[in-house]
Amino acid sequence: MEKVPISAVWPLQDGVLQVVFETGSTALVSLQPRFQAARFFPLREEGVWKSAETDGRFVRWCRDGFPVVEVACDELLQMIVGRSY
């Protein structure tokens, strides 16, 4: 069975997402600065923000059962450690 990089995600207050990686490492990433961009604007809705889930490769947020925002693991890593990773 192929390992996936993300084990779990939890949407916290103030636009902070807690990410647990398959290695056991945990990171906090603030997405709130991105909430003004059209792509991330739906995350301003509390119900959408709290819907965060992962399939191990992507984090998705849904409205009425349909994905409205998706972020890949590589993109999350860039947000956490910067573009030099």
C-alpha cells in the first residue's frame, strides 16, 4: 500500500490549519492572509472552513457536498517552509 503524505487536517480558529504528516510531524499554516484572493475567498465562510478534509494528497473544503477549494500537499509545504523547499 502506497503511503500518502498527509494523515490528518484540522481547521482551527483564525484561518489556521493544523496538518499532520505521515511522518508524525505536525505543522500549522495560516491561510487567513490568502482569504482575500478569489481562489480562497470561500474559506471565509465558517461552514466551508470547518469542512476541511484530506485524502492524503490534497486538502479540500466543501460547500453543500461539493469541493470549492483544493490545495495539494506540495503547495501546503511551500506555504509552511517557503518556496525554497
